[in-house]
Amino acid sequence: MSETPAERSDARRVLCKRAGRIWDVLFVPAAKPVLIYCLLPVLIFLSLFIGRYDVNPVHVVLLLAAPVVNLLPENVLHIYPVWSAAEANVIYQIRLPRVIAAVLVGAGLSMAGAAYQGLFKNPLVSPDILGVASGAGFGAALAILLSWNMAMIQISAFAFGILAVTVTYLISRMYRTTPTLVLVLSGIIVGAFFTALISLTKYVADPYEKLPAITFWLMGSLASVRYEDIVMIVPFFLAAAIILLLIRWRINILAVGDDEARALGIDTKRMAQTIIVCSTLITASAVCIAGIIGWVGLVVPHLGRMLVGPDYTRLLPVCLLLGACYLLIIDDLARMLTNAEIPLGILTAIIGAPFFAYLLGRRSVGWI
Amino acid sequence: MDMILDVRKAGFHYDPVRTIFSEISFSLAEEEVLCILGPNGIGKSTLIRCLANLNPLCAGTIQLHGNNIRSLPHRDVAKVIGYVPQAHEIVFPFPVRDFVLMGRAPHLGHFASPGREDGAKADAAIDLVGIRKIADKPVSAISGGEYQLAMIARALAQEPEVLLLDEPTSHLDFGNQIRVLEIIDRLATEGLSVIMSSHFPDHAFLTSNNVAIMQHGSFMAYGLAEEVVTEENLKETYGVDVSISYSHTVDRHVCVPHRAGPCRCHGHHATACTGKGAVFKASVR
């Protein structure tokens, strides 16, 4: 094949153009919501029969439908077990809790990130801006160091995450001017402090057993999620998500400016507190079952903005769905790419960063 | 006449050592337009922020329909007072219509989103200031003048009785300045009260009935435009010489600054150069 560089670049341009056209067709305004809303159920289903152990897709459907359908009287409709015990075990005990956790954590982190970006009027803010992740990380590292059991590790992570944000908020209250800027600064202070404490914990930890445990925990994984963990965090998640969804139109006004929001009759202080409490509950519960998973809360809100614009009435629900989809895909890759599990925190950045760079080049975002 | 706003001995400071203003008293009637003049950094914006209930006064009171403004919830104040701040950057590119719709906030519950009726009111406000054409554009993609008008439309969507405008004509070109002032004038004749700050004494003659000149932390002069905007007051406030005369061409007073140095015009215009500049030139030679 003899192809001049000019021809090659022509071919590439055509290819790019075609890819762009596909993108535009996929995201025409009318198709957008339908596409976004359909994506999640499809991905959930795919995630359930993807994995090392092959499960017949028909069996997956029957397995999922059985508990509901069998509530009906037996003579109306009944699903008899055609699947093996191993299949039922894989779906119900291993994959389903993992899928539910990925949906919750992805949706939660994205909503928390979007809400924070509005509150701080800054598109570069992520849910751990106030130090929740470093605090929770230290809580978990300390618990591992002290050989506490799994439940105590989670409780310790959750408690220290909340503690870190509380300290951040109290520090910011010492100064009366420009509240959001001081809040970000004290978040950096508290984050740095807890990061140092994590390093200290690692330094004194036994290098053969506890140090790897701490390190893997901090990289994030959904591999060991159980139903008990999900039951524990679901109340926090639901409560915080519902509150954020209820006040979502008002986040728009807060995103325009504090003064203007107050002049429009909004109690900005209480609203900031509400957003901080909700986002912290979501992030702390996510970190305590899944470890530290970066990038989701930063990238997904931007993806959402490119699709539906900056209006939070549309953006927040879309972030919820996209975040769930994003983490499901990442988690599927984490368990499929290699024989060993790849920690989630690594994959979210390795896949998220180039994808984000591509999107920035491809679509105008408004704020650049 | 019923007073909407009544300000008594208002004083404010960020830092007890440095008073921004003190002992300011005035009241605002229905359909009245009050223009606040004064040099840079004298506290015009701070006074307007206090009137909008964004900063608490350190002394004195502001009464809104007879109630102390500090005792009222922000929401109730926002139903009466619309505040148009100086233009600033917005991070997220909301479309103009969504931006104007935010003005409906004081009339909506904490968990509510604006409905069809709110949309209609926002559209009416957009038509009133004449920015229908750009209603779907993001606020980051419109000009400074259009942004100023969008902010006025948002304040109008609040359905307020008083409009507070902080230097509504700064950053605007000549045509847009006049357009904004015309809209303010029209709103006042339709029953709105307006308080605005400005850097141009001429604007006071264009739109206002009352003018206050802020100097040395208080109102140096306050009253009808023709009585307050005088050559002496402007000389004292801004330290420049101006002439104020009645122009029959435009049927109002005009304010014209004097030339500071010698006249630099040449050729056939030179003969027309008389007065201060020419005298100065002559005395140098």
C-alpha cells in the first residue's frame, strides 16, 4: 500500500467527521433523554452476566424475575429454577451486590460533585474538596492498623470522613469574609493534615500484612461489597440524593453568585450547609464501602453539562444516571481486563482522563 | 405620599476605624427615581448593598413599608426590592431565559421549580427590556450591554416595587448607556421606584427627579436634580470645572466639562477657540 501523508490525513479527517456525525446523531436533543435513561438498565443487565463464570443470559433474566413473579399465586405464573445453584450464587451473592454498589457509588459521587461545583461556582471542584476522602482514608487506615474487623473499618472511615468536613467547616467559620474561598482553603488544610496522618499510619504499619491492606483499600474496589454494606449506606444515600434533587433548581441561583442569591431571597448559608451535609454523607458512605474513587465526581458533571447544559433541574438527574453508568463500566473493566482485579481508583483516572481530554477537544463546554 | 423606603441616620463600616458612611437619611416615594453620584470608592455600592439587605447597617435603620428591613426574612425583602449588581463573570453558561427565570425565586417554595406561569412572567420581563432575540443564547456569549439588560430583566421578573441598580451604565458603550437609562425611565413612569448610582451627572438630568451626592461619608447634597447638580457641587465632589446650562435642543439641563489644558485644534477651528484654553495658551507665551 503506497499512501501519501496527504491522503492519510484526508482519510483521517473523513473518519473524524463521520465519528462527529455519529456523535451528533446520538445526541440530538430528542434522543438524549431516551438514550441516557435506557443506558442504565442495559448496562446493569450486561454487568450481571459479564465475568469469569459464564452464566446463560436467559437464566440471568429468569433469576432476576423469579423473586418478583413468584409472589403471584402459583397457578397464575411461576418461574421454576432451571438454573444451577452455582449460577444463582454468582448472580445473587457476587454480581448483584457489586452492581448495586457501583450504581449507588457512581450516582452519588456524581451528584455530590455537581452540587459542589455549583456551590463553589467552580467547575474544577470534586466531592473531596472539603477533605472528606482524606479523612475517611485515615479512618480506614487507622482501623486496619489496629486490626479492627471489616464493619469497624467502615464505621471508622465514615466517622473520620464526617469529622474532617466538620473541622473544615469550623475553621472556615473563624473568618467572616468570602465564605466559599475560605471553605476551599480550609478544605485544603484539613485534607493535607489527614493525608499526612495516612502516610504516618502506612509508615508504622507492618509492611507484609497491613501496609498492602491499607494501600489496596485506599485505591478503591467494589470486589468485597456485601448486602450488609449496601443496607448500611442506602438510607444516607437516598436521603441526601432526594434532598439534593428537591433543591436542584435553587443550586442554579447559588451557582450564579452568593450576593445575587441572597438578593433573590435565598438563605445562602443554610443552603450551603444543606449541600455540604448531603454531599458529605454521600461521599463518606461511598468511600466507606468502596475506598477512595477519584475522578467520577469531577468528570461526570462535565459530561452531563455537555449533554443537557448547565441547568441543574436537568443536570442533576442526568448526573445520577451517567455516574451510575460510568462506574458500572469501570467496574466491569476492573474485573474483566486482567486475571487479577484492577483497583477502581486507578481505572477511573486511566480511562477517565483521556476520555475527558477527548471530550474537551470535541465539544465546547461553555466555561473555556 | 406613601413612602416605600425610609432610611434614618444610616451608618456603615467594615472596620470600626474606617467609617464608609454615616448619618445618611432619605426616603423614597412611589415612582421616584433617585440617582446617587459621587467619586470612586466613596461607598455608593456599599449603600446600595445595605438597601438590598446584603450588608447589615452599623447604625440607624432602613424601613421597608414601615418595617425594619433586618427583621424581615430575605424572601419577603426580595418580593419588594430587586437588586441589579455590577456585571461580573458567571462560570456556568446559563441561557438568558433560565437566568431571567431565577428572578422568580422569592415567589417559589424551597423545593419548587418554576412553572409555566413563572416562565410567562420571565418572558414578559425579557420583552420589557427588549432582549427577546438573545433569550436562548448563553449569558457567556452576549455583550456587556445585553448582560446588563438581562440582569434588569431578572430583577423585573421578581415583580419588585423598588429597583436598586449599582452603576447600571458602567462598562457600556454610549448607545447602550442611553438605552438602559431609557428603559429605567420607562419603568419609573410605569410605577416602579428606582435607586441607581452613576458616574455621570448628565444621567441625573436624563432620568431622575432626585439626586444625592455622596462625599466624605455622607450625603453632601440631596434634592431635586436641578438644585443639586450645580457647578459648585460638582467642583467640590470631583475637583473638575463644569458648565451646567439649559439646552433648548434637548429640553433639559446639560453638564459639560471644561477643557483642562490649551486647545489643540488647528486650522480653521483655531479661530473658534476662546475661553479658558486660549487664555491659558496666551499666558504661557
